[in-house]
Amino acid sequence: MDKHVIIVGAGEVGRHLAEILVDEQNDVYVIEKDAATARRMRSELDAKVIHGSGVSTRMLHEAVVKKADLLLAVTQIDEVNIVAAMTAEKLNPKCETVARVRDRSYLDPKTRLRSEQYGIDEFVGPEGAVAERVAASLEYKGHGQIASLAGGRLTMLKYPVLPHSNVPYATNAELAAGFPPETAIAAVLDSDGRLTFPGPDDRFRVGDHLLILCAPGEVNSVLASMTEELIHTRRVLVVGGGSIGEQVVGKLTNLRDRVTVIEKDRDHGEMLAANDDAPLVLEGDGTHPGELARRIREDKIDAFVSLVDNDAESLLAAIVAADSGAKKVIARVDNQDYEPLAHRLKVDSLISPRRSIAEKILSFVRRDKVDSTTMLGNNEGEILDFEITEASAPDVLKKKIGEHDLPPDCRMLVLTRDNRFLFPEQDGDARIKAGDHVLVVARRDAVSRVEKIFTVDDKTAA
């Protein structure tokens, strides 16, 4: 076993983290207050599931907190998470603790609880990350999603294969020949959400999503090579102005000619409208299909962002917006099972606050091994970003790129210090150097094996 991990809360985030950490051979205990959820998780996951409260010292002792390396408190209630993390630290000062929080005051450096006083190593909230993703997706002038990797030196496009593009009519090799230098299709999420690794002669189907890696400045050139018409979004309609909506609106107001927000809660709407550079804020239910369709058509809305808490309502509003003429459509949806359906109905991006939390927590858990992690599909796999140093696993620097024995269900490329791509199949005699980034797209089952190849085992090093 690698680490002894206690997870408090078996909701979407807790279950997701438990699945990944169990797969990576950690000794995982889950404490869940709801009896039905605990029973279900017990039958579906190879973890020790305890029915009870994570703030109870008895439950924490049952989860063997004295041996715990890490406690992740990820319930829906901030105070429960904080108390659980503080209690675990008191019972075992060597145990690292992470608390999921919604109240932004816990994340503000000026008002947050100090670690040395309360023993909480990390507070994690989704709002900032979600707002950044929405803003980046609107700045991106193509369909699909965009993400930054390798400290901003690399961009990933999750590009949907559309019937009017040239993608369905070309092989992988033919498509790559038209790309700018240092661009590659790293993997494909097919129309059923499966992660695959295409060969040179493979073709792509409408409904597939290509995971394209390129230099940040080459995004528009990549889109042009696929005959993608650039999307310019000047008029944006945002439905839902909660804590995430507030940050999203703050980022968009200075970037767009017009931002309109529809908010149910009058008090929150008035708060959004109070600033000098505030958007137009309307009180109402922005998910009503007929009214939403009329507004999008009459106001000539270019981009639509649904930040409604309920997955089904958020997705329905996004589908209506896409059908009504919005060129770019983004929806807050936590359940990634909706993703294939959403993309078939012209919804560009599903952005999940819970996934953002899980990625942040995983980056904290793996911080000594992986520089960053990006989840793919419905936990089908990840993009692992290893920043190579002189202290990395010895074989990384000694072996040629082509000599690394990678699992079959992954693909590797190296981003060198001078921003060139190296591939095992093309540059097998080259060597990885300190300062390079190794990026591996791996199916879920291969993640732990990939980590062992590129990082030093803590226990071995000790």
C-alpha cells in the first residue's frame, strides 16, 4: 500500500477521489453519515466504508487515524469539513489534512484560518478554478473546451469532430500534416466516452473529441487547419449568479461588449448589480425554455453560460440555448455521464465544480510526484504532467525516450525546455533532461504505473 487515506464524505467528490486512490493502491477508509450511501459504496468499492460522522473521534479511530498519512474532508458542509480536519490533526499531528469549503472567506489569504493555528494544510474550493475555465472557454474561438498545461507552456483543445469540418474525411496522419509545428493529437474520447489512442491511419467519427496539444499561440491556426470557423462572442448571457457566477461575471465584464445575468435571488442580484462596472442583472428564472429561447434570439446572444446548481436544469437550459442560436454554450454540470448527450446536442463545455475540487485535491495529494493532473471524460483517464528535475527517478534521465517501458494504455510526449515536442515513436534516441515536462495521457488503470516510472518512491528514497 502507498498511503493510508481517510475520506470524510462519500458524495460525488468523495466517491471520485476514493475510486482513484484505491486504484493507485492506497489504503482508503471512507466515513459517510448517510446509511444508504455507505451501504452502496461498501458494495461497489474496494475501500473500508464506515457509517458515521467524520467529526466523531470514535469514527476517526475506527478509520485508524493514528496511522493516517492524509485526511480529505469533502462533505457538502464547510464546518463539518473544518472540524473533521482539525480533529484528525489533533489525534495525529503527522496526518496532512485537506478541507473542502464553499465560503470564499476560508480561501482568502487575509481571512482564512492559519495552518499553524488549526492544523489544516489545504483549503480547496471550486469557484476560482471554474471561473477561470469559463473565461478561458469564452476567449477560445472554437468549439469544445480549452485547458492550460505545463505551467502555461502548452494548450490542450478538447475538440468535437463536427460534420462540417474536414476532420471526418482525413486520417490522423493527414490531419496532423496540416497542423502547425509542435502540435499533436494525443488521444481521442470517442462518442461513447472511451479514451483511445489513434494510429496514423485511423479516422475520426462525428461525435468523437480530439485531445489536441499545441503551443498557446497556435490555437487559431489549429482551428483553421480543420476548417473551423472562428467564434466571436461579444454578447454573453449568464444564468445563475451564485458564488461561482459572481466570479465568472467579474472576469467577463471587462472582456465583452455586453454581459447579461439572470438571477432568481433578488438579494444576490442586487449585490451583482451594485458595482460601477456591473453587468445588466435581471431577476427571474433563466431556465424557462420559452422565455430563454426568446431572449437569446431577440438579444442576439453569442455565448450562453448556465451556472444553475441542478444538473438537469442546467443542461436543459444549455440545450435550449444551443438550439436557439447561441454559438458557444457552457453548462455547469457535475455528472459527467451527461457529456456524450450534451455534445451531441451542441453544448460545447460541461464544467464541473466537483471535478475542479477533485483535481485540486489530487494535485495536492500527488504534489511530490505530479506537477498537475487533468481528468478526462467520466474518469476514463488523466493527463499527467511531470516536471523533470535532477531529483526525478534515475531511469528518467538515464534512459532514451524509446526505452521507457510504458503501459500499453497510455501515450507519452516530452515538452523540452525550448518548447519542442519529442515522441517515443519518432524521437526514440533522444533523452529527457532536467527542465523538460513529460506529459502522459493514461487510462485510469495505468495512472499508478506511470507515476512509478517517472517519480522517486518516497519510501525508497528515505
